[in-house]
Amino acid sequence: MKELTVLSLNLRFGLADDGPNSWEFRKQSVVKLFQSQHPDFIATQEANDFQVDFLAQSLRDYQYIGRRIPAPEFWQDNILFYRKPIVCKEMAHFFLSETPHVPSRSFGSRFPRQGTLGMFHINGRPFICINTHLDFDTPAQMGAARVIKEQLGSYGNDTAAILMGDFNATPESPCYRWLTGKEVDGERGLNFTETFTMPYPSTFHRFTGEPAAGHIDWILYRGPLRLKECKVLLETVDDMHPSDHFAVRAVFEV
């Protein structure tokens, strides 16, 4: 494999009453978007069980990790799809809390936020991919970022890794600065690099196609990966917005 393509999309949970933008009306547009891009990895957030079932049945070229079984009613997962014949060597589903292996929430988080980590081999070398969805306020985001750092602690800093998802924060946030190697309150975080540069594109649009928030869906990377291109996918599919977020896509040379 010479190139690695990843894509992240907050699906907008399927139980939301979104009228003409409800899941039943747009689910085919989500599948068509994924199939047209055909990335190696797809990170989805806010996935209800029936959304996971539909995508798994439709994306026959993919396997996935990150599903909580059994799950409470209304539960939302961060599912990481990966293209066959890529093989997942290790996986971890963890909570962004003080007790990451027990369903829980901490740091003032409004919801029990999670992360899905997969360790794969690409060209015979280990590759880590993490899909996550952070809460809204800075203390919860910083606490979550530290949990992600702990989960990465058993892997070497030179191991190729991609961290993507809905971070509910912009590049001006302490969480973003901490994850990209800058000190926050005297503490240095992780050493990820952002795929996009200023001026950062908006990724949330409330099904309107018009920016409604800043750059909150990120693809960060580190290790022996060279960014080739990145893009926010603004186009509709069959005149339908697949989600209230735009998908973000990046291509790396490996």
C-alpha cells in the first residue's frame, strides 16, 4: 500500500427528529458518499445500532470495530470501518473518563464519551487509528485528551497514528493546542499534526450547507505518514446532505 485514505463523519444520530433530514431519508446518501470515496478507514460518530446495522450491510468491502454489545437504548457508538483485506490486530473501546474500561463519564462531561482504537499493520508496520467524539466544555475535552494519551502510551511515539472524529472544539481551543504539541498550563500534550491549515474550514452546517460553527471535525496524524491532500466534502449526494456535519477526508503516503 502506497497511499492511505481516511474519512470522518458525524452521522447525526438516527433517532433525532430531523424531519426531511431524518435518517430514513438520507441513509442512502451516506452509503453513496462512502462508496464514492472508498477510503481505507471510515470514522463515524453518533451511530445508533440500526445505523450501524444498515452501514455494515451496505458496505460489504468493510469490517468494523467499536460497537458496544449489549448497548442501552438510545446508545451512540463511534464506529471505525476498515477496508478489507486490512486486518485489525488489536482493538480497544474505552470511555473518556477516570475509569476508561467502565461505562462512565468524568471531567464534567454531559455524556459518556468514548474512543475506539484499532491497531493494524500497514506494509508490515504497526498503524494506530483512533475514532472519538469529545464533549462540549474545555475541562471535559482536556480530560478526554489525557485519556487518549494514556491509551496511546503502550505504543511507541514513532508508531504511525491517526486521531480523528468530532472534537466539538476549534483549533483555538486548549484541547487542540495540547494535542498538537503546544503547552497548556505548563503541560505538554501529544505531538499530532493537523491535516488542515488556516483559514480552517467549517465542518458543521445543521443540514443547510452553510457554516454554522468552526472547524470541529479533525484528522490529526503523527509518525511516518506524509500528508498528500485533505478536503472537506461539501457536495450534496442526490440533492441531500448526508449529515449535519461535512465529512472530512485525508490522503497520506505511507
